[in-house]
Amino acid sequence: MARTGSQRPRLSDVLYADLLREINSGKFTAGTRLPSEADFSTQFGVSRPIVREALGRLREEGVIHSRKGSGSYVAEAERVNGLPPASTNRTVASISDVQKLYQFRIFLEGEAAFLAAQNRTEDHVRAIAKAADDLAMTMNGSSDGTYEDIVFHRAIAVAAGNRFFVDALDQIAPDMQFIVRLARTLLLARPVKNIEAVQDEHSLVLDAIRAGDAPMARDRMQFHIRTAQARLFFGESIEGHDLWQQVPPR
């Protein structure tokens, strides 16, 4: 079950974020052996069960892997669900970069959704729908939904029928993973309605693509990314902000 606004993050969640940040920063590169549970326990001042839980989450997401009798290692640079791993170096380094990446995605993914509505096949629609279903399943707390979220957006780029849309998303995937994980981690600490809003926005994009309504698909995708940006920076939907005026609801 997703955490509500009244529940505080667990220590293992905080440690997980710290370790992921160190991996993304390049402190631990691909193939590097991580310190032992005891070392992490001493370094961060937490118990070994908390360290074990944080490492387990990184292991489940494919960021690290274990070697019997040897310890934990940062995963090699291979793709997970067609995406570069979280350990791949990212380029986003400031709030300004985050804003600019959202700006880029608004136009890139808006056009990808437009073309997907025009060019989609039944297989494409099934792949997008499965990605949406997989993302919805993460609401039970089995994952933070980062990979599932990005797989959904990538499936739409594939449906556009132009490999350069896919190449562009793959190029910014490490930055997207960082920002989406940050946004979804914050969502888990806020009312469930915010998480449900994301699911609803994805469903609306899928419905427009399935119906072959290209202008609607573009508008809904652009609206979704604008409101995701607003949720990250304002902590709420985009009503009442300038962003809302750029793509009014239909």
C-alpha cells in the first residue's frame, strides 16, 4: 500500500535514496564492489537490517547485484526493460536543468504521442496498455514505479514509428530516471490522490492513442508532463499556476 501524507519515510527509504545518489554521482561505478553491510551501518549510523532493506530494494531494481560470498556490486551497463540502468551517468545537475528537461520532454513526447495515435498497431496499443497496467500495480508498494513509468513513455515513442524518438528518450533516460524517481518518491509522501492523478493522466493518453485522435494525444501528453512538472515544484496540480493556461483541460 502506498504511504499517505501522514506517514514519515522509513530510514531504509532515506538510506536507499542516499545510496542511489552515490551510485548516480559516479562514486560507485559499474562493476564496483560496494562496502559491506557493517561498513554502511557504521558510515550512516543505522542498523544492519535497515542497510539490508535498502540494498534489497536496489537489488530488486537491478541497480546492484550480489555475488555469493563476495558481496554486492553495482550492475554493469546493461539495459533493464530496454532502459539504461540507474547507475548510468546523468547530466542533470541543477534545478534549471530539471526545468529545461521538462520543457524538452513536453515537445518531444507531445509529438511522439501525436504520431503514435496515427501510426499505432494493435501490438503497440497492447504494449502501452501493459506498461500502464504495470505502473498501476506499483501503487501496492511493490516498486516506486520509476522504471514502469519510463517504460510507458518509451512504448509510446516506439509506437510513433520513428526510431529517433526512441533514441532521444534513451539518450535522456538516466536523467529521466533520476527526475521520475524523485517525483514519485515525493508523491508517495503525499495524498494518494496525487498518485491516482498520474494514473488517470496516463489512461487519458492511452485512450487518445487507441482512438487514433492525434491532436488529443498530443494535448494530453503535454498536459501530463506539464502537470508532472508542477507537482514536483509546487506539490500540487497545475490549476492556479501559469502552466495551467498553456494546455487547458479538454
